[in-house]
Amino acid sequence: MAKKQNEINFEQSLQELEALVEKMEAGNLSLEESLKCFERGVALTRNCQKALAEAEQKVQILLEKNGKEKLHDFEADEIRK
């Protein structure tokens, strides 16, 4: 169940981050409000980066268990094959 919670937190963080960006881009905030939004955005970005790093690590572990030793870059052509 913790896995599901992490996914929800990532999605929620990403949605909140996108809303903050739109709010700041509108240009209607005071300096103080802009700084608060920026600080929150930095925290959300760190949370998202951490979640993505953890997911990448899990993928790496799964690939190693299946006999593949390292990750490689995604290429759209691979899907078409």
C-alpha cells in the first residue's frame, strides 16, 4: 500500500507545482506571495525528484534481477518493434 501512496504523492506534488507555476506566471502576486510560492515550488520539486530517483532505482533492481545489468536510454522506435 505504501507504493500506491508514493504514486499519489508524486502526482499531487506535480499538480500543485504546475498550479504554482501558472499562478506565478500570471504576474499578479506580491513579492512576498511570490517568494512563498517559490519556496513551496522548490520543496515540491525536491519531492518529485526524490520519487523519480526511487522509481529509477527500483527499475534498476528489477532489470538486474532479470539479467540486464544497466539501464539504457528510451528510444521511441523500440515501441514500434
